[in-house]
Amino acid sequence: MKISVELTLSPLQDDFEPPIKAFIKKLRASGLNVMENPLSTQVYGDYDEVMALLKTEIKDVFEMMEIGLLYMKIVKSDRHDYEPDF
């Protein structure tokens, strides 16, 4: 089953950039389809592969932060090629 996941990582600390950059670099290195914009990062692929990656990488990035939030949305379909028609 294919899924699309949108992630927004928000470290609640003064030095917030290093955890975000490390998280995105690990997602990029996964071989999955990863797209970014200024507000979020999207990961597309097979459910089991995406969730296995996120399980590991979310734990790693949480260990880098003192306090932080991660917003995640999951859609049951691969939406990487979505283009609005309006």
C-alpha cells in the first residue's frame, strides 16, 4: 500500500536548525521519494518502508532535542505527482 506523509518538525529551543537539517538529510538519504518546502517535508512510498524509516528517524531527532513537536499527516495514496487543476 502506498502512502504520503507530511512532516513538520518544530524543535522548541534556541538552536532549532541542526535537528531539522539532520532529520531532513536522513530522510533524503533513505532512497524514498522526499520533497520539501519551507513549511514541511513530504515522504512518499510503501507503507512499511516509510513507517520503518520514520520510526527510526523520529526517535533519533527527538534524542537531539530537549523539547520539540512533530506534526504528521498520513494519506493512503502516493500523492507525489499531485498538481492542482484550478
